[in-house]
Amino acid sequence: MANTKKENTIMPEQVTIPAFYDLLLEKRVVTVKGLGTFKLMKSKPYVHFTPKTGEKVKREGRIRFLFTPNRGMRMYVKSKN
């Protein structure tokens, strides 16, 4: 089955935390109408340099959680400021 944007879109009244979490883990991108888009992104492992000690530390890759509000949410937040 093709991974289309419509498949990953859910209505706000359908959102429960366990269902949202399961869908996010499965699809990696979930759009909630009227709110925005949630994404899981993997970061690569890297070597971090600590200036205070001069030590190099290897950091593991991790999964980052990103949220991008849709236009309606951005306008709503701007109007409240």
C-alpha cells in the first residue's frame, strides 16, 4: 500500500494517546487536522567535543520528535500574542 498523506491524517475527535502513539511509531509521520504534523526523525551517531575537558565523546543516534503546526494553529497563536 502506498504511503500517502491522507493515510496519515486523523481527525481531532479520533485522537487518543495510545492510538496516536501507535500510529506515530508505525508511520513516522502523523497529521492531526486543525493542529499540525508530528514526525519521528532519526539522528546519526556523532562525536562530541567537550571544550572544558578537551575530551571527545561518542554520542549515540537517537529518535527526535518534531512538531510543525499548520497554518490555522500558527495564526491562532499569533492572534493571542
